Amino acid sequence: MSSQQITAGAIVAVILGAVILAYSNQSSGRAQENDGSAPPSDPAVSSTGTDSGSGRPASLAQTIADTLSRPSSCECRDRYKGADPFMVSFEDVDPVMFCGYVEEVKSPRVMYAGEFGALACRRDTTFIEYGALTRARLDRYSDSVRVTRYRNLPYGPNWEERRVDIEANVLRAQEEKVHMTKRWVFDPPSLTAAEVDSILQRARELSDGGIDTDEVGQAEDMIYILMAAAISHPGKAEQTFLEYRESAPFYGYLGEIHTRASSLYRQHREKASKPASDELPVGRGVLGFEEGFILDFERGDSLSFGLHADTADATPDRLLTVYWEEKITAPYIRDLKSAWLVPEVDAFTYEKFYLRVVDRTQTWSKVIVNNATRKAYWLRHRAPLEFTPWPEFLTDKTLCVSPHSGRQLREEPSPDASVQPYKLSDSTCLVALEAQGEWLRVQKQRVCGSEWGKAQGDPAWIRWQKDGTLRATYSLTC
């Protein structure tokens, strides 16, 4: 596939050249040096393929002309009338039109926009659609476009406001279609217990003393700071954050801020606990607890595992601690709902907890402790933790597996084999029978019902990994 291009400009079918020139001047005035908030430059993207000083790819006019010459031109939807469109061309695939309101142009590769949508040309498909209060950053790479939803939050040094990424969407052409991968990337600051106590004290002072007009900005920041405290230390901080709207004399505007912050908090708690996305390195397998360990855990027991930045470090950076939690009268993992610990599988109350292993020696395993940020530590081999390679995990410990969206079942373990159509219902799924290299032999079966295990149709094959990334999803329970 040839290099894909993202282009920025105002597209109007009439008097095309004049509009391009006008938008070029507009973009030039806004262009600034990259402030480091965007990802590192992709070396595969040429730095010479732009019009001098315009900040737009040199092929802009040709791309527009090619698009408008198609039987049905690609246009922004009615709700984005007056917006600035950005074209992305994919070989052998209908282009994608990005519609939004340009707020900032950092470079020919990086752009910020608001009230945003990504539409498939000549198709009734919306890949991404953001509302008026949403901001997004576009990063153009040689083979894809990354769209990152962000918010300005007080999470910088000394609680200064900065851009905080929330969710990333990567669009690329695959198998004659545009494929989108979505990943939750929100990473609020991790706080110590002393920092949380200080935050709670300040929140009480604001609440008890009343919020003056000149303190509204502080109160708005406090809502999001409390949210970071609640994520780092659930319990008292979580309760304070969720009830803060009732405890403080809120203006209507601050009430709306609290509603939005609460929604973001719930999304983080929900999405951060899901299995990893296919953008993580697949690694070697997973590390979990031996069968029966959680059931045999008794009141008063505690067990900690050191997490080291390097195997040569004598002192661990963090501890992975299993303890008895009286509130649920069962064992639990300390910090399991905090910002730093987002495991591969978080279902500890169902005796299922796994960390992805990306490297392994005779005595150590390097595990990803946060699937959103990819943060990894070394952990020394020690019972009751046990390592399970991916093929064994997928065939022996999962309930269902499935290929990622856009990928298909094959009659043989080969990308050139015939495609086998399939359709799943609420009571059926694909069960992994055996692994063969990068392929899994699967069988459509009934699960979680009276006819559990009843096979339907012939076995087929899915590719569970490719190019060092996981190409299948899985579930462990009904």
C-alpha cells in the first residue's frame, strides 16, 4: 500500500483554487512549533512533501479534484456546515472525510479541532462523531490517522491545566475497508495517601466556607482533582467525589462540571478494567494465581509481590498486595481500582486476575501493570503466581474467543484459505479447540445455557496473533 496522506483545507466545489489559497493563509497564521503534546514524529512521513510555508500536503489540490470527480462527491454532513474538512486517502478504499472546526495547526502532521466527525465517503457510515464540547487531535502517520479525544484538566505540575488524552482512535485501511481501533488512554495522576488527605481537606474547606465568585475556578479544578483522588484511592475519596455536588453550594455551571466529571470517572472505571487492546505487544502469555489460591485465602492473610523497574534493583518501585478486605469478607488486591494498576484481566472476585507477560527469564517475568499506559515492571517468579503461555491460556482458560472486527474465519490455518461465513447469537460463541502457531481452531458452540457445549457447524480457524500483536478478543465467564 502506498503512503496514506491527511490533508487540511477548506473544500468548496466552486472556485476551488481561491478557497485553497484562503485556507492556506489561515493555516499559516495559526501554525506553531509542536509543544510536545503530540506523539513523536513518524520517520516514515516525509518532511519535504508540503507546499513551502502552507502547512498542507502538496497533493491537496489533486486529492480534492480526484474526490470531486467521483460519481458522488464526499461532503461533510449537515451538522458540520461551515466546518473545515480534512481528506484522508487510502489506496483501493473510499476516502474518509474528517469534518470539524480547526482550532490549532501545529504542523503539517498535527492538527486540533472541535465538534468533530469522521465520515466514510459515499457510504452511510460515521467512524467517529464528537459533540460541541469535545476536542480532538489528529496525528497523520505514513499508514494511518490517529484521532485522540482530549480535555483540558488541572493535572499538570502544581495542578496546572494541561491537555489530557482520553480516548484514541486509529484508522487504517485493511482488507479493502477502513478499520478503526479504539483504546482508552485516560491516565490521571497517581496520588499518595498523604496527597489524597490534603485534597480532601481542601475540598471540605471549599464546601464549608461557601464558594465565592472568585473561587469558581478553584472549585471547578477541585472537582477533577477529587476525581483523580477517587481513582487513586477508592473508598473515602470516591465517596467524597461522588457526593461533592450535594455537600457544596454549587452553582448550576459547577453542577454541570461535576456531572461531566462523574461520567468520565465511570467510563474510566469501566473501560480500564477491560482486556487489553490489540495495540499492546502480545508478549509471551499471562501471569495469574494458581487455582484454589483465592478460595484458600483466610482472614488476616496478606501476601505482597515486589514490582521492580529493573531486575538489579534491590528495592521494588511498587507492591502487588493481596489482603483480606473486611467490607466484602473476601481477599482482594490493594490498589486494584487505582490509576496505576490496570491489568489484562480484572475479575478477582471471580478468582480471575491476569497480567500480560512481555518478557521472561529463568527467575523473572516482565509484566504490564497498566494496559492503558503500557507501564511494565519486573516481578520475581514466586508461588502462587504461575505463568501460562498464550496458546494454553486461549484454549484452556477462556470461555469464548473471537477475531477482531473485520477479520474472518478461514477453513484452513492460512490467510489464503477460503473464508467460512459465521453468525453468532446471544447464546453462541467461538470456543478455542487447539492452537497451531499463530492460528486457533475454533468451533461455534452454545454456551451459558441448557445446551452448553452443543456444536454448530464445522470447525474453522482464526489468526490469534500477527506481527507481535493480539488479533483476537476473549472472555472468561458468561
